[in-house]
Amino acid sequence: MPAMCPSSPWKCWSRTWRASSCTLRASACAIRRYVMLNQILALAWKDLKIFFKDPGAVALIFLQPFMFIVVMSYALSGLFEPGKGQIQLLAVNQDRGTQAAAIIRQLDEMDAFQVETTWEGQPLTREMAENLIVKGKRNMALVFPPDFSEVLEQAPGATLRRTKVLVIVDPATSSQFVEPVLGTLQGLIERSIYTAMAPKGLDYLFEKLAPQTPVEQREAFKTQAQEAISGGLLGGKEPVVTLERTVPPGMRVEKYPNSFQQNVPGYTIYGIFWIVSLLAGSVLQEKREGTFRRLLVAPMSRGVMLAGKLLPYYIINLIQLAIMLGASSLLFRMSLGHSLAGLVAVSLAAAAAATGLGVLVAALARTEAQVGGLTVLLLLTMSALGGCFVPRFIMPNWLRTIGLITPHAWALEAYQDLLVRGYGLWEVLPKVGALTAFATAFFSIGVWRFRFE
């Protein structure tokens, strides 16, 4: 039997020790991972229990996106569902012939338009249409002149007569809404012009150039030529019927508004209402620190105490409004209208409504999570309903009516009256009154529901 190497036992023991060490290290790593996983799960379970201890915050977390989805989906439903959300047009037919009625019928047969020639059972007049636009019930009206058919059917060779179709538009209506209507109407008018004037024009040419042409050949040529003309292959240098865009009487519009005048008011209102979060958060912090409890011993009413808390945020809101409107005017050359007094009155009332809503949220919320959730829920929903994100005129009628329960809708209409429609203080006073009523209601309910501990 051969002699064993003296180092062999040592090597064997070394190999065994290394294997055991690796096994121990692997076991230790597994134990550490298990402990870390348990710690992570314990911390997560702790935070979940804390979160679900506040049912109000839990409900708001899930309600926020749902409400926003519902409001925005209904507001934009007409843009994605064929046959819904038709553009509503008022049509005043003063034409003594039949051409205007034919164009109105063709517009109404299109899926994109709903043409109204009567209102509450009465035939529309120009005055009625203008009044409906001023009241905000409709955005656009077409007025066909009495001589519309006569101009379209005039005989060639005589002095060429021209006329205009008036398009009365609320200047707060965006160009993305107005231009497609004008383009469609222009196309229908041009087609009617060609269809009405082509036969007489061809007869005139035959009489002058080829009076001996047989009747059958004349009719065949007229049919082919009329199809080409009505299809737009031929055209004159200057149309006999033009579209004249105008606004209802009383609106001082020197030029039609740009994108800033149409968008700045909506996003400004959306921005100032975020003061709610700062105000409600500050009130909650003072409750937690006991500041209100100590102030209760002072000789002042609760309303005075809350008013003093509200005042600095009201001033901040006014500064925010001044900066946003002033910067838009200086940087983008946005017109601020003709009435500084009206602009000040609307801004004072809108800021009061925003800070009043902050008091109400502070009274209803009990935790920071509830403050954040309720603020986001209210502001996104009210902004969407009020038209800050989507123009209210493209919303369904029932949604427009619901939007009037928000201060955003009244503030936006008031700013558009001043910046876009050219109104003054007197015309916006009813909307200022509505905003003041919102502010009073928010503040009164907030004081009533407020707990100082």
C-alpha cells in the first residue's frame, strides 16, 4: 500500500471547510433576504393600514380620476361620436325666392350641423337671432338677404348684381369652430350660384355665337357644362355672393380675438382656484398646532377669525390675477378690453369665490390627505364643467346647464365679456353678483361647519 502524502489530510479538511463556509454564507444570505422581505412587507402593511384608516381620503383617491373621466368624456362626446354634438346654427331666411331655403336644407341634411329656422314656434328674425347669441344660447346665425335668389338667378349680359350673407358670430367662439362652418357655407353657395346661373349663361352664349345649333345638341352641351361648372372646374374672378362676418349689436370688437384672448381667461381661472389647497393646508396645520384653540380665548368671533385667515390668501389671489393678465398683455399683446372697472370687479369677485372655497374645504377636510384629495376633485371637476378645459359651447345642453353651478363658468363668461366681446362694467354686473353669491355661500357654510380643534 503506497504511503499517503502528509499534506493530503490538510487538503481534504480545507476543501470541506470551504464547502461548509459557502453553504453557511448562502444560508446567511437567504436569511437576510427573508428578513429584508419581511421588513419591507411590514412597513408596507403599516402604511396601508394608516391609509385605509382615513375612509374619506381613500374615497377621494379613486373618485378624482373617475369624475374627471366622466365630465371630460361627456363634454367631448360630440367630437368622437357621429351624429352627436352637432353644430347648432340659426338661419334667418329673408329670401324672396327658393335658393336660400335649398342651401339651408342642404346644411341641415349634413351630419355635422343642426339648422334652426324657428325658435319657440316662431320664425327666426335677425333681431331674435342676435338676442339668442347675446344671451349665450347659440353661437352663430346665418342671415340670407331678400335678394339672394334674384342675384343667383340674374340673367347674363345685364349689370352684375351682388349681395351678402351675414354670419353673426359670438366673438368668444373659437376659429376652429367658425372656419369649418364658413367654408361649408361658401361651398354650398358657390355650387348654387353655378347651378342657377350656368343654364342662362349657356343659353346666352348659344344665342350670340351659334343660334342655329339644334335644341338636342344645346341641351346635351348644357348638361355637360353645368356638371363641370357645379363641380368647381370653372369660376369667376369675384363672387356675386360673399360672406360678411359680424357680431351682435352692443359688442365692441375692433378685431376678432386671438388664441390668447380665448385661452388666457380659462387657464387664469383654473390657476387662481388652486389657492384652495394652500389655504386649507395652512388651516389644518394651525389646527394641529393648537393656534385656533388659543385664539378662541380672544374677544373675537369665529367669523372674524376666519376672515383674518382668509385675507392674506385673498390678496395673494389678486396679485396672481394681476400678474397673469398683465404678463399676457405685455408679452402677447393681448387686449384687456375697454373697461378697467369691469376687469377689477370681476377679479375681486373671482378671487373671493376662490378663497371662500378654500374655507369650505378647510371646514370639511379632517386630514392632509383629505385636503389634497378634495381639492383636486373639486377643482378639476369644476374647471371642466365651467369651460376652462373645453369650450362650453361644444358641450351638450344638459352639461352646459350643470356647469352653471360652478363659479368657474360665471367667471369665464365675465372675463370673455370684457376681453373678447367688448362689454363694460354694467354688462358684467350680473356675473359679478353670481360670483359674490358663490363666495358668500362658500364662506358661510365654511364658518358653520368649521371646527377649531
